[in-house]
Amino acid sequence: MSEAKKAAPGSAEIAARIERRRDQLAATLDEIAVRVHPSTLVDDARARAASVVDRTAGKAFVAVNRSVTDVRGRLVTAEGSPRLERVVPLALVVVGVAGLLVLSSRRRRR
């Protein structure tokens, strides 16, 4: 019988357990309140959007940098001088397209 009395918790121990559980629940409720607060939700959404924009901008920068490097490699020699056999025809094409655009815009105005 003395073992049964030792195994059963006393009222002070039960009260202490209840108090600890109450403190844990209060902390959990406080954490939930912070998580579902509108400003927290807005801040989280803003951070996710900024992350997506940063990631997309980074990918775009890499793609543009790769393209510019590729075009530069085609138009400039390793020493840095222009490859005239490629630059002159490209310049003529650009001037021709610009001229066609100017002519077509003048025709539309009339």
C-alpha cells in the first residue's frame, strides 16, 4: 500500500503540472496569434515576393550577360579589336532596318 501512495501524485504536483501546461498553451496561443496577425502575413508575402523577384532578376541578369558575352565574342577579337568582316554587315543591316522603320512611320502619318 505504501507503494500505491508513492506512485499517486499529490495535489501540489498536479497543480504544478496544470500550471506548466497552462503556460505552454499560453505560449502556443501567443505564437499562433503572431503568425496569423495581418501584418505578419503581409510581411511574409512581401518577403516571398521579393525573393521571387530577386531570383528572376538574377536569372535574367545571367541570361543577358551570357548573350552579351556571346555577341561580343562574335564581333570582337581576343585582343579587343572589332572584327570588321562581321561588324560592317551588321551595321548595314541595322541602318537598313532603321531606315525602313522611318519610311513606314512616315507613310502611316500621311
